[in-house]
Amino acid sequence: MLTHGRPVGLALGLVATTLGAYALPGGWSLRFAFTTSWVAVLGVALLPRSGGGYLVAADLAGYTLLGYGLVLLIAGIVTVRPLRPPPPRAP
């Protein structure tokens, strides 16, 4: 457990990630790339280490981190803007 082992570290990490994702404009190359990369790094952190341990513990803080990763990924997908604007409607 790195910083999410302490409540202050977990809260700071989640707030900083939320503000970073919010500051980026929605789109494939910005917010979606940020959120997907964040979840990918979290996925790598979930793999067992060579010593037999895990970087993310199976406790409330670890599950909070996993749940936040899912919420962040969904937010990144939902806020993707369309590539082309919709055609104008006839009056």
C-alpha cells in the first residue's frame, strides 16, 4: 500500500485525480486517455508482486480505490464528445 494506506493519502489522491480529469476537456485524446491510463496503471498495481504480496490491499481503502477506478473509467467513457457534430435539423 502506497499512499492509499492512509486516509489522508487516499483522499488526496482521489481529489487530485478527480480535479485532473475534470480539468481536461472531454474527448478521445484527453479525458478518455487520462482515465483509461489511470485505470490501466491501477490494473498493473493489482498484479501480484514477485515477493508474493500485493500493492493494493483487500481492505476498505483498497476497495475504495478499485471502486473509484471503475467510476473514473465510466466517467471517461460517458464524457467522450462525438467526433462530428450532429447535422442541423431543418426548420
